[in-house]
Amino acid sequence: MLKHIVIWPIKEETTAEQKAEIKVRLEGLTEIIPELKVMEIGMDDAAGTMSLYSEFDSNEGLVIYQAHPAHQEVVGFVKPLVAGREVCDYES
């Protein structure tokens, strides 16, 4: 099992509606991309960060997810709203 964690510092000008839309769009990927087994999205308003936790059967599944057009569409929506990105991938 491969765990994929992403943390984004959210730009101050990002609205509550945009944050909610990020969450909805990301969570919707579980219905579109079969390789994506689990996804959780969390928001830490005090720290101004959003986190994504996801699971895949293998690294190959993660690669398929990352290249999938639906994921790329969400990436295009998220990028202008965040100030950076930290990623951690590990197997368990």
C-alpha cells in the first residue's frame, strides 16, 4: 500500500468557497480514478493549510492517478489558490 500526502499553504486571498471547491473536486476523483483507493482532505484554518491523504495499491497506481485528465483538471484549479506544496510518499 502506497500512502501519498500533500500539504498546501493556502493563499490568504483564497475564499472559503474556493477552499470548499478544492475539497469537493479532490474528493470527486475517488469516483473517477479506480487506482485511487482512499482520499481524505483536511483544512487547518489556524495554520492556513490544506492537506490531502490518499492510498494506492502501488506506485504505478499513483502515477496513473497523477497523469489522469480529471486529476490534471483539479491541479489546474488548485495551483493558483495555493502558495506552495509539500509531498510525502511512503509504503506500508
